[in-house]
Amino acid sequence: MLRPEIDFAYFQETQAEYVDINGITIAEQTIGMGRLSFGPEIAIPIHISDGMIEPVIGMFGIWDFTSGDLSARLQAGIRFSNGNAASLTLSGGYAGLFIPDFSSWNVRAGLTIPLQ
């Protein structure tokens, strides 16, 4: 299975000027972040007697359009599901490809339990 993915995130926050406890004026500051993540995820469903096991791997481009940086993230994991639609997902990944001074590792776990 090939699953394309696109993720868009943007935020901007402005902190108003204020005077701190020492009487120093702190100027107004605006920070923001804009990011577009895109790429495919490839999964191989393997049916077993009580459900399914699905190894997953993906590579995603990450474009930070506020700074102009372009990097990539590798993600790999496995999904387990049973016949009742309950599932467990475990994955890990590495981000920061193509950016010399940046790297990030992540681990994710998810549990889905149907309420029906």
C-alpha cells in the first residue's frame, strides 16, 4: 500500500511590549513557524489468523518556508490490529537530513480501541 501524506502547520505569535520587574522595557516580539511536510508511506499488510500486522516505512520532505530550510524525515514502524478493529502502532524516526547542525529522533506509540 502506498499512502501519500501532506501536512501543513503554521503559527504566529506576538508578545506585546512590557516592563519587567527590574523596570527594563522589553520590546514587542513576533515569532512564527511555517512548515510543509510531504511524502509517501509504504505499508505491507500481512494477514494473520487474529488480525493483521503491517510494517510501515516512509520518507518525508520538510520545507520550513519561514526560514527556507529543506530537510527530510525517515519514519519506520509497525501496526498490529485484531479482528475487532483495535490497533497498536509503534514507530520511530529521524529528522534533519540535509541540515548539518540539526537532527531529531522521535518515538511514537498509539492505541486505538473502538467504543462500539
